[in-house]
Amino acid sequence: MKLKIISNIYSLQEIHKEGVEIELHRYPKTINSFATVLRMFWKSFGYDYIVLNFISFDILLLAFLKLIVPFNRCRLVTVDLLLTRPCTFRERFLHPWKVLLLKKVHLFLVLMKETSGYQKYFHLRPEQFRYLPYKINAFDLISKTTVTDEGYIFCGGKSRRDFNTLFAAVRKLPYPVKIVTVSNAELAPHGSFLDAASATPNVEIIRHDGSVELFVKYMSAARLVVIPIKKDIITQAGIAVYIMAMALKKCVIISAGPGVDDVLPAETAIIVPPEDISALTLAIQLAWSDEAFRGKFEKNGYEYVMTLGGGEHFIETIVDHLCENFGRKQ
């Protein structure tokens, strides 16, 4: 089987599977203009798939072009496309158009098994989704990092973070907390906001420029990793961070939601209800003080993420899904 693919995931070309030949045309990874997308669409007439990772504007524009030029048989495939419920007036106004365009996407490769929110709000069919186990980001760096316990709680990341619940949960606890994240301007597109004025005295906020080295440095020295996620979200959040934390043999406490309780095996992380202050406080107290309890999650989490690897298996699974769906009707 020969697959002709246009993609911004360049490592697809490095995968060698028996019986599968991949011809890859590179889709630009930079912010693209209408002219660039139009050029890629024209190029796609000779290809089987356009596979794009995490760029919704291009996907929607390509879907629009497929809508008005239906004889282009190249299939659109998204990897980790984040969709949210329409809340603002602008989002509700544009929503019917987004629903119409997303129907032109052949396959959604998602990092969660729970896709009912996507189906409900965007009228997508269950057969359009395939679960894609994620990978350990910064695998080489993590493999070389010395893991310690300097006696603090680590919290980090960007997507749908519920920092206010964390502040309330640790308000009366004696444990130091380090929150490592980007500026509020960078958090906003990910549905997060950190009000530094609401932080309790035991919380230190460390803003950074996206440095993976700094992120791993602080995470590797924590006793616990806490990832509080907002409730009522329909997309995954926190996956990359909890996988990195588990690869560093850290006990993870995280809010339930898509990509968490629907994905994680039992006793690999302590999962609490989202925005539940009391439950988060109790989980932190127990994991902090009970070394044997904490160690069970450290061990199980580490063993789980080691099955995911640093990226090759992730890309191989993408290729597997493309092969399986090659003959499926659009």
C-alpha cells in the first residue's frame, strides 16, 4: 500500500512499516496565509490524505474548500484538534458554520476516548473518531534528568487549568506549591487565567517563556504533581503534563475529564472530581503524608507511560489508522 500524504507531522516519513510506502509532502508549520492553504489544497488533488496536527484554522479553511470543490477526493485528517462548546456571542454565531465544515473532516485522531461532547455540540458521528495514545514529550531530556524530592507540590501547564480551586485547596495546608506556567496572555487562548493576587502565601508562581528544560527541572524535584482542570469541558486537557510527570516517577493528582478517567488505567493517577476543593485537599494530604500510598501511583504511572514511548509508537499509530481507513468512503 502506498499512502500519499500532505502533513505538518514530518516524522511520518520516518516510519517504515511492512507493506506500507509513504510519500510525504511537507505542510508548512508556520502560521499560514489563505494563499498557502489554497496552494496546499491544490496540491492535495494528487494525494490521499492531508493530516494536520493542532491547527484548526487551516482545517476549517480546507474543509470549506472541500465543500465548494467536492470532487477533490483527498481526505482531511486532524490530530488533536481541540474543540470547545460555543459560549460567547461570536462563537454561537459562527457555530453552525463550524458544524457544517467539520462534517468534511474524514477522521479525527484524538487523545481521549470520551468524545460525546464533540458529537453533541458539533453533530459528529462516532465513527469519525479514533483514539490515539499520546507520547512522552521531551523524552530524551526526561531520561537524563535526575529525579529528587525537594518537598513541594508542582503545578503547571496551560489548557483549562483551574488555579483557583488549587489555591483554595492548599490555603490551610502547610505544603509549599510551585506553579510553573506562561503569561496570562498566553494562557487565555487555552481557556486559563492565573490571578496571582488570589494565591496563598505558600504558593510561588513562576512564569516562563515555554522552556521545556525549566518545566522539567521544577517538575523533577517535586513530591507531588497536581493538575487541576475545569469542569464541563468537552476536550482533553493536561495529558502532556501528566505523562511527563509519570515518566519522572511522580505521583499525579488530576481532575476527572476527557483524556483522564477514560484513558488512564486504574491506580496510575489520583483522580478527583473537577472543581471539588475538599476532594483535592484530601487527595493532597493523603499523597503527601503516606509514602507507600504515593509510591503505588509513582510506580504504576511510570510503568504505564513507558508503554507509550517517546514518539515513534505515536506516529506508527497514526499510520495504522490511515491504513485502516484508506478504503472507507468519505
